[in-house]
Amino acid sequence: MEELARKLDVTEEAWGAYLVYRDLRSRGLVVRSGLKYGASFVAYRKGPGLEHAPFVIHYYPPDEPFDPVELVRAGRVSHSVRKVFVLATAGPGARQPIYITFKWLRP
């Protein structure tokens, strides 16, 4: 698959997002677009129509500076729709994505 990506000149960002997608699918999750929530993906344990997606996943390239305002914005959206916010990244040459989950607490 990596050879095909190189042949097609796939960007590092697109390759990283694909690695996250592939890993989520390999874990048995049903993955759909997260555009509605301003994220890369939403993931279901059972599937759309059978449950609400418990996860909203935002892919972020590892070499890009991260704006803390983005984290707050994504956290507010995920909290308002009662989903676990997951920040995912996978660098060039990575075989496995890295996930960071956030749980928002009320003081």
C-alpha cells in the first residue's frame, strides 16, 4: 500500500489520515466522515443507525504547530454532542497512529 501511495504522490497529511482510518477499522470500528463536527472522522462501535457515534477523531500532522484554541474548540464541540474527543497523529514512516483522548470534566 505504501508503494502505491508513493507512486500516486499522496501527501504526508493524507497518508497519516489514512493510517488513522485503517487502524480504527482494524479495531472493529465503523468510521465515517467527521466533517459535520469539524473533525476528520467519527467512529461507531456498531454502526450508523444502530447507535450514536461515541468518538469524534481529529487527525493532526505531527510536524505542524498545534494551536491550543483548536483544542478548546474541538473539546467544546465534542462535549456538546456527548462524544469522546480523540486527537490522532501518525508521522511519515509510522506504522501505528498515536491517540490522545480527552474527557471534559465539570468543576
